Amino acid sequence: MSSNDQDHQYKLLGKRLAWALGYIPLLNVPVTLPVDANGKAGTDLTDADVYGFRFDSSGGVARLLVDCKTTSGRAVDRVLWVRGLQDVLKLDELYLFKKKVPDNARWLAHLLKVICVDEKEMYELDARLGLSRLRGPYFDGSGYESIEKITNFPKGSEYRSLVQFLKVGVWSLSPAHRVLTLLNLGQQNELHRKLRGDDLSHICIVLLAARALAISLGILISNLNVTDVLSVEDRLRQELHGGAESLAQKVRFAKAIHRLTGESNAEQAIDHDTFPHLLEEVNRLLIRRYALNDAIRITDLSLHYIAAGTTSLPRHLSGSESILSAKMASDILNLFVKSNSLDIEFSKIILNLITAPASTGGETEEKISSLKTYESVEPGDSSKDRQYSLLTPLPPLDDK
């Protein structure tokens, strides 16, 4: 995202609004043709200016779009355009930020359940909700500029192709395909031997991938409920292989191959090499899914703050003081690192940001110890697993 984008300020306001509503807000997300559509797979249809995900404790996924236009005319056309995107993206909340919204466009928007906000109302909304409190590289756009600068690899570089995939191509895949692909990135061109834990550009690559993995895991398990912990191995296989019928067909085929060749049993033949690690993480998520949303927000924050050169996350931002959410974010990062056989230093990125407070000494050591042993914390123990209201009045959230 560039500050030269004429819709830049509208998008940043849309991001702050989405954040205050509990979403993980992504900017300029490409909307592409699916792999089974006519034409070249991955062809862009458009992009979503502010596209947010919110994962609730029962597994549901809410989606938000804020479409931003600083132009004054063709408001009715824009209302119809974003309403079409609502069906394509399965949106739960839909906003149109536009410089001017005449009465005819507002009437149509009300009919189609599109929330229109003109420029004057944007400033009023900002003031009323206190969105200007949300500061720092995550909200002012400097984090995006840093990420772009750090990951601007030369043309033809395999790293440039990888970054492009993580920003664009990965979102054209189904959640299951996305998860499996992300857990196998390290084997492509022997990347696991090339990515270094002391290289800032490589750290940004890993955090881009970890964020995509965290979101994809949340979507993948959205069809699982808490009782599925009783059969989580079978249910996870079903989700990864397109449903129970598809899985059964693959198992039958694998058994036939086994009888003919003696190679592998059916489960080994259809499972990804990292399936045991993935199964372990999914089991944790199902039991403590109420912490997933903040865990993904922490991962996204970490990407921007690391790129901006900041060594710690601001206090109280997105439950970053919640022991469980911080540990879950670190665990998902560790799943990506372990599955791809990457440098173990990558696993410490989020943990280092969370446990680098202004205070020193025993308090820091105690917090690190708590992060490492969160499995013993029972849900509802407010002294250890603190949850914060996102709209509770807070001091300015800046880097200082």
C-alpha cells in the first residue's frame, strides 16, 4: 500500500474501524478467478480495499468489506458494485466510504443493506468512536511502506515470486489447499535451506506466511465444533480432502494401491508429512478457539511492527497481554516453521515481541514462564487469561 494511493486515508480509517469492531483487517486484498473458472486461474477481478475476518468462539467466521472512493460521482453505480461483491465474498458487513453520497444512492444503499459514509461522516465517526487513538505503524500506513520496501526483491528473484504468492496467489486457493501449501513451502526450491532467521526480509516473508496460515486454519476449522475433539483426526482429514465422501474414495484407492504394491497404509498414503503437527495444533484450537481471533491479530501486528523496526508491541493492543492469545500466535508460527524445516530462530519472533516490555527483571521472566506453560490455564481464569474490550477507552496507542 502506498501513500500515493488517492484512497489512502479512507483505507486507513476503514482499517481502524474494522479493528475496533474486532476484525483482522487486510488492505488491497485481490479478488481473483478460482482455479476451476474459465480463463487463467488467478486472474484479478478487482481488489477489496479493506477486507476483514473475525473468528468467534464457536467457530463462526464473519467477513467485512470497506470500499473506499475519494471520487464524488457515480455513487449509485458504486453501491451496486459493492453489493455484488457482498455475494461473491459472502460478506456480513459492507461499508462504502465515499466523498459524497447523494440521496438517491443512500436510498438504494439502505435497500441493499450497504452502509454509506461520506467524508463529513467519516470525521464524525472517527471522533465519536475515538479511532484516532489507534496509532503506530499498523494504523498509519508506515508498516505497509516498510513491508513493501523490505520485500522489494529484484525481478526474477525466487523471493520476489514467493512474496507475490503470499500477498496474492495464496488467496485464490481453497482454505484446505492453502493450509497444505503453506506447510510445504520450505520444500520448494529448498527454501528451508535459504531462509535465515537473522535476515529482516526473510523474517517478513515468514510472518506473511504465518498470518496467511493462521487465517486459513481459522476458516478451515470453522465447520468443526467442540464435540469434534472426540474424532478430531477423522474430521480434520475430511476437511483437508473435500468432505467425508471424497476422503472415503481416496482411502479406498490407497488401500487398493497398498494391496497391489505393498506401499504404505491408507492413512499414510493420503496424509501430508506434517499432518501430526497440524493435528496437534487443530486440537488446541478447537479447545481454546475463543483466543484465535486475538492470536491472528497479534501475528498481523508483529509483521508490521517488525518491518517498522520496533522491538515490542504496544500494551493493551488486541489483547497482546493475553497469555493464551500470545501463546497461540506463537504456536501457529512454530507450526509453520517446524513443518517447513526452517531456522528455529523464526519460531521466537512473536514471543520476543510480546516479552520485550518496558519493565525488566522478574516480571519479564514470570511472563515468559507463563507463556510457556499456558496449557495449565483454565478458561475463565481472569487473572491469567485476560480479555479486553476493544472499545474500552484506552490511552493513545503509539510506539512511544
